[in-house]
Amino acid sequence: MLIRALPFLPAMFCLFLPSRPAGADPLLHGVTTLLACSEPRPSRRMPVHRGMVAGERCFVVSPDQGWERIGARNGLLLLRRTPPAIGEPPLFFRPADVAGSPTRRLPSPAPHHLPAGPLLLLLGTVLVGAALGANLRRIGRRCMTWQRRARALGMVSAEIASQRDRLQVRRLQLVSSDGYGTVRLEKWEQEKRYFCRTRLLPLLSSCRLDGEWTAIETRVQARIERAASASRQPATRQAAAARAAAAAGDPRVFDPGMDPVDYEHHCAILLRRSGWDAQVTAASGDQGADVLARRDGATLVVQCKLYRGAVGNAAVQQVSAARLHHRARFAAVVSNARYTAAAMALARTNRVHLLHHGELERFSPERSDPGPPGARSAR
């Protein structure tokens, strides 16, 4: 605001400068060289003797001298030298001997003017105060915006943390490599957009913070990616050990290129860590059950699918038949890949759990709804 007021400062400065009183006469001057006296007697033309001038208190006046009118008497003008001369009193002149406007009235007393310094100081204080007020309002609005964004980011971060396990599973299922070794992220990016649209934006809308989404979207996407992948990434030494074990065919370590039989043993190991008595069935005659697990009198049949593509409903049909054959209470399909929409629909109607092997260590069928990982958010 101070910058906007700068063009008007010269005009405002002029308002407070002392001005010449209205009606004041301009300077007068003699029309020729003459004598003017301090007594009201007519001025005389030169030449004249200087001693006589000094004796009569008369003075020589030249046309280049300036005079100011201060009064009149007996038809004569009483003028004062401007600038004043030392020892020279006001002198009387005939109106015809001076040039200017001798017949104008004497000026009225000049109005009282306040000193310009305090007024300019006051004006500067007002302008600076206005500028500071505008800046304070702008800073206040920015602080409120930052506060709203921080609140919105905190809310979505808490939701991401609560959904971390499901996000990790979905990323493992949807991120794949093609035949050339190129990592394909298209389905995972689509899943992140779906998660934001169905979980995060409704949460912000409930608190009227959805208007801050554009400002925080980039940071939210980064936090989703970090939550979905960070805890699943082993440390450098652990990763090296895992690669060495996988190369040696160790079923305790998952590797996408491992043998399907080793993958069945890997799933059984994970179930045992969760408290199940899990055993891999014989390669032939398993009737669709790759792993049989028992705990607290309940039996779980598991079919393991080490796939590169999506798992279809054939796996759901096989494990449903295996549950009837083994008279098991629970059935599950475990895979490293994602599931098709047909498989998810069939799993819900047949009460079959569709799992990623990363969920087996925490799997509890009594507390889990049958269906794919994150079934409540599945499309």
C-alpha cells in the first residue's frame, strides 16, 4: 500500500508547505532614480546634493531596488526596502514614482500555518501504519492458510498410517515387471488415485478442508509411496543375504523367480510364525490344497499361486472344493499377484480369503472378512 501512495506524496507535501498570503502585493520599484524621505513629503527627482539628503533623512532610490508596501499617509505610499538595508527606515513615495499596483489594498493578515515538519511526520506515520496493517493482514491470512494445510496433511497422514499394511500388499500385488525387466507401475498409480478419491478426499470434505487438496497432493502422494514401500524394503545387508538365500533355493526367503514348490513351503513357514501348525501336502492327491494348517481345532486349506499375472476364479473354485474334501472350516488363496474381479466376486460368495503372502504372519480368519486384501476398498 505504501508503494501505491508514493505518486501522491509530492502533492500531499505541497498541502503542508506555507503559502504566500492571498492578496499580498508584489515587490515595487522606482521608475527612475529619485529621493525618498522618511517624512511624508513628496519625493524629488535627482540630481541633488548628498549632504542635503542626509540632513533631511532622505535617501537615494534607484530603479533596481525592491520595495514592499506597508502603509499610506497623505496620499503617499509608505514602502519598506526588501531586503532591508541597515539604517534605512521606511520611506514615502508618490504613487507615480513607483511601478506596480500601488492602489491595491493592504493584504489581510496571513492565516496561521502549522509547521510543516510535524504534519509530514504525521503523514508518514499514517502511511507506514497503513502499509504495516496491510502486511499484517496478509501475514495473518497466510498463517491461517498454513494452519489449514498442516491440519489437512496431518489428517491424511494418519489415515495413510492406518492403511499402511493394506497399501503395502496392494503395491506388492500391482507392481510387476514385463519380459524385458521393466517395472510396470500403471496399475499401482491407478490404485493410489483410487485410494485418494475414496478415502482421503471424503475425510477432508467432512472437515471442510478439501480446498487444500491441490496444495498438499504432491506431498500426500509421496507419503503414500513411502508407507507402501518403506517397511517392505530390507536393509542393504539383509537384502544381500536374502538374494543369496533365494539363489540357494531357501524357501524362507521369497523371490519372484523361486520354484512353485518352494513358494508353498514359504507360505507354510509364514503360517507357522502366526501360530498355525502348517504342513505342505503331497504334490499329488492334494485335491486343490497346497498347505493344510490347524489351530485351536480349526482347519485352514490354502492354495498357493506364484503368478506373474492376475489370479483368476479357477483358484477360488479349487480351494472351495478342497475345503469340502478336507472338511475344513476356512479356505484361502495365497499369491504374490493381484486377483481378477471375477475371482474377488466368487471369493465373497464362497467365503474364501484372498491373501498376499505378506499377510500370512498376521492372518486370523476369525477376525477377517473373506475376500481380497482391502476388500472394503476393492473396486
